Amino acid sequence: MAQHRFDVDPWAIGWSCLRDAGWEEDGQSHRESVLALSNGHIGWRGTLDEGDPSAAAGSYLNGVFEEHPMPYAEDGYGYPEHGQTVVHVPDGKVIRLLVDDEPFDIRTGELISHEQHLDFRTGILRRTAVWRSPAGRRVTVGSERVVSFTRRSIAAVRYEVTSIDAEVEVTLLSEIVADEPLPEVHPDPRVMEALRHPFEPVEQRASAGRATMTQRTRRSGITVAVATDHRIEASAPQTVEPRTEVGHDLARTTVRARLAPGESVRLFKAVGHEWSSDVEHVALQDRAETAVSGAIDAGWEALVAEQSAYLDDFWARADIVIEGDERLQQSVRFALFQVVQAAARAEVRSIPGKGLTGVGYEGHTFWDAEAFVLPVLTYTQPRAARDALVWRHSTLDHARHRAEQLHLEGAAFPWRTIDGRECSGYWPAGTIAFHINADIAAAVTRYVRATGDEEFEREKGLELLVETARLWCSLGRWDDDGSFHIDGVTGPDEYSALVDDNVFTNLMAQRNLRAAAETSQRYGDEASALGVTSDEIARWTTTADAVSIPYDADLGIPQQSAGFTQKQRWDFEATGDEQYPLHSHFPYFDLYRKQVIKQADLVLALQSTPEAFSPDETARAFAYYDELTVRDSSLSASVQAVVAARTGHLDLAMDYLVEAGTIDLDDLRDDVDEGLHVAALAGVWNALVRGFGGMRDDDERLRFAPRVAAPMRAFSFGMLVRGRALRVDVEHDGVTYRLMDGPPLGIRHFDEEITLEAGATQRLGIPPLPDPGPRPTQPRGRAPRRARTAT
């Protein structure tokens, strides 16, 4: 198991920064992912400024992909014909340095000191290095990098070189580099062949310190324009004005300066990014260049001030403060910062599973965007949550077409996609994971309840609810006893495929059907325009009431799916540590027919639909299914943390929380080189707010039942509820609620209904924790990392 390598730096009220001192080639790809910057539209990996050494160059635009053939050993009806993979767009962050005539390369000469520093308060990635060239010339190199939250298409770098003890000539080569190689994202050589050179040149422009490069993907037909401009500041009087050249794959602006000891040259570089599949390339160039011109005129300090103000506003309402554990505090703020980066300016684009930090999952978005990320955004960045749901709505035609292709009604949303079309070639995990429909519907209802956004509900949300509900009625079947069954599906657990009556799927479908009925009744005219009739509404309601929930009466627990508890248990004792993840060492057919769980499934139902289970059922079911869950998925730990906390197993919940919080910082799965796990990071908020905060939002009133567990001494969190900022401060013996503004807000504290007034605080006691019983156990060798060893 990897150990964390990032230092903890102080913030005024906790711990907020990542600092990586020194440099070594091992772990470079990990650092590039963790130190990546993004705003949801642009993603820049945390590569070194000079571009080498680098594990993956990593400049991405959300929604830019190349199409490739889907290789099948044997084709079948309904299989997607084309795949989609994120590609590297022209990379404008590269700045190379020559000291006299020797290239600055941290692998040559002597690297006296080196540090990278990511500040969550300002959104700035800083780097400092002191380097002695092979010829003995010493220089200090400093850079700052930002991807703007306020100027969607802008990223920028400020780069400074200072001579220490000798007169030197320095040359800065500021570049836009295209056609950067993509890592091996697919094992099939036919796929990789289509991805090796995805772009063809369209047009290039250059003048003085400005350059624009425009390219188009060969198959998907997406045009990308990247523009750059520069400003030079130098204490040295002998500085040559910039000169720019541009070709098909490289634009380079050259700046030369002769520096006496103590003198510096500083370069401010702004980079604009635009893309479209249907806008003329000239218009895209103009947009990118206009954005760059505005950024250059504003200047570096203005960009930094805008970024800081944006994040000040975010942290003021959304910060989670942990007392008693510096490492946990750091991981929590890192997680929140990465969720904001993944979605803040996505604006009617998807939220990929890796964000814009790497090529993992080929840049696809999954159901976990709605199930894990959108709850965080709904209560902290509601505009971003709205944009993500508007994107889903914009893909409805693809989803309708997919449902028609599958001989179903309504819409069938894809399991993995970039532009709304299904990209999964493995149908047992993809095509039949229909719960994605219900996950989207749940995200719609949560967003509307939390924000009161009736305009969205009427114009977009209603149609999403209607079309997702229609699928369930055509997918399921009625039995002779009047129960409704949904057969042959895959739930969240990918080690159980093609099952009947998956409980998570059925309960979420039930909610979907009821939400569609209720919303259609509220917006009768709009529902009628969508073809909804009173008979259809009655059908949804009747179907929802009849949904089958398989139950094992002997065990007193719901089954994950029909017959699940009667299957043979996986032989965990005979499975070695080196055989995890199981899907890399055992055939799926064997996994599918055993009681073994990759990721929380029935436990996710316990978290997501708590009203469907009694407290005793929840406790028994959690203990049973925790014993079967191997967590071969990054999504599981946070869900298990929530349910462990709700059932009173606070120590276990803390262990799961720590694992979720360090999954990327410590590279627990040895895969962060491909990008961060955005949904797992969102799960950290989930574990704290829903788990230790006891927050439930399955009713009109929010409910809180908070508790503190060691090593935390206290914690607090903030959220937005219908535009009002709420702060919850939790200690061992009590909790303080503070409504910062707006009209009164009714909530439930444990089982007590209270009303909060703006500007006032209410402190309430925390009832004693009942004895939860024995701590649930996990499969041999699969217990979560212990909180006390991770700090």
C-alpha cells in the first residue's frame, strides 16, 4: 500500500495545501494527476513547465474526443459501433528555458532545490527551483499557473528566471505543442492506431508575441482553437522583444535576455481554448484570441485576484473544518477542491470520471456523476449541478434512440459516454445497468428540492423524469400475484451482472416513477405537451407501489437481488492479497455466480433510500453485506462510511472515511497516473455530511443526526439550502446550527423539528449513542486502512 508523499501546509483554520519538496522520476505521473488544474472546461495536468520529463503531457478540453472503431471478437445487435476517447489538445502551458546554451532540465546539472505547491485557497500551482547548469551557472526558476474559474477559456502561467551569481543569457521558448502522444488507453492496436494522430491542421496565425493554432479531429470532426499571447517584464535592460513562429504542430515565442547577478526576466503567458463541432474555425479563433486579449489586458495579478475571490466565496459556504487531524483536514479540502475543479465551468458538458486530470476511463462520464458528484454540487455549487443536469437533458435524443434500439420506451441513458452516446462495449456491465436512469431522476428531484428551481423543473427536469419513468414500465414485468419485477439488469455492483430485482435499481426506479407522476401533476400543461396522460400517470403510480423488493426472511435482510443470499459465498480465505482486484485474476462468470461484492450495492440502497428500511434491518443488512464487499472499486468506501456511521459504528466509519480521503493522495490503487477518482473524492463530502453529519434529504425537511468520532475532536460543514447558507458545528456533546441569511428554515435535529432564524444560532444536545453491537467484519485482508495509521 502506497504511503502519502505530500507535505501538510497550514491554513488559518486548518490545513489546505499540498507541498511536494524535491523531485524524483518515480511518482511523476502521480504528481501530475494530483497537482492538475481545471475549471471543468480546461484541464492542465501538473507537468513541469518545460514539458520534460513528463508521464503524460495532459492538456484537455471537456467534450473533445476522437472516435474509433469498437473492436468485437463477435458482433451482436445493439452493440455500440463507435467508441469515444479523450485526446490531448494543443498544449499551451509549455515554457522551455536555456541558460546560456544549455537547456534547463532537472535531470542534468545539479538540482539544488525543487518544490511544487498547490494552494486550495487561491487555485494557484506554484513551483520554485534552484538549478546549477553543467557549466556551473546558477539560476532560480519560479512559476505560477492558474486555470481560471472566472474566465472559462483562459489558463495562464507566470514564469520567472533570476541569475544568482554570474552573468548569463537566458532564452525562454514559450510553446503551444500539438500532437502530444496519448498513453496506451486501450489494449487493442486498432483503437490506438485511430488515436495516435487524432488531429489534422486547419489554420495557424502568428504575430509578435501572439500565436493561434487551430486543428480538427479526423473522425469526430471537432475543431479546437488554442491561442496565446505574452507580456515581458525584466529587471535586465538587455531584453529582446518576443519573436513568434508557428507551424502545423508547434507554435513558439522566443524571448532572450542577458541577466547580471540578481537580475530577472518574467514572462506572463495567457492561453485561450475554444472548441466546437459546428462552429466555423474562424469564429473559434476569434473567440480564443479575444479571451486571451482580455486576460493579457487584465494582467496576472487580476487573474489571481479573481481566482481567489471565487474560491473565497466557495470556501465561505462549503468548507469542512476538521479539528484534531491535520492529515484528514488536508484530504477533505483536497477532495472538495477537486470536485469544484471538475465541474465549476463545465457548463452543459459532462463531468468525466477522472475530471480533466488524465485519460483514465478514456474520458468517459458514468452514473457516479449523478450519484456521487451532483449531491455535493447541489449543496455547494448549485449552478454547476444545474448545468450538469442540463447537459443530460441535451442528450435526450441519443437516449431516446438508444431505448428504441433496445426495444424499450422512453430514454435509456448510457452507462459510459462523452457526448451522450453509449461507449461501453461490454453489455453485461454497460447496456443493462439501467439504474443510470433512476440516478439521473434522483439528481433532478434532489436539485429541485434543495434549490427551489421551478424553471429548471418545468423546462428540463419534467422531461427527464417522464422519459426515464417510461423506460421502467417497458422494462419490467408483472407476475400473477400483482408484483412488478425488473429482470436481467446489473446494479452498482459489477461483480453481479444480469440479475433479477436488484434492490437498489428497484427502489430507485420506484422513486423515479413517483417523482414523474407527482411532477406531471404539478405541471399538467407541460406534461400533456410531452404526451403524458392521466392513464400514464396512474400506471406509474400503480407500478411504483407494486415494485418487488426481494427479502430473506431467515436472515431478516433485503437481498441484493433475487436469490443473492442463496448463492455460494466466495472463498475469501483462499484468495491471496495479490489476487485483488478480483476481476484481474478471475473470470467474470465465476464472480457473477458467487456472493462477492465489488462495491457497495445493497449498502448504497441503505444510504440512498433509508426510508425503505427499519433501523434494525439497516444494521443487519450492513453487517451482512460488509462481510462480502472487497472494495475493488473506489466508489465503495464513502458509502460504507455513511452507513457505518448511521448504524453507530463510528470507528469503522472513520476508517472508511480515511480510505476515501487518501485514495488519490496516497495512490492506494496504484492507478492515479491515469487521473483522479472524482466521484470517490466527492464521496468524502458524502461520508462527512451524510455519515458523521447524519444528513438526510429524502423528505421536504433536511434531517441531521451528527456525531463526532476520533481522531476528530470536532468538525463543521456548510451548505446552501434554497439559496440560504447553513452552517453546522459539531462537538462531542452538542451541535450548533447557524442560518446565515434568508427566511426561516425548518429542519429536523434527530427526531426534533426546529426552525432556524437568520443570524441566530441554536445549540442542541446530542443523544447518547446506543450500543451498535459488534463491529462488522470484512473479507480477509480487505478491511479499510485504519484511521490511526493514516494520519
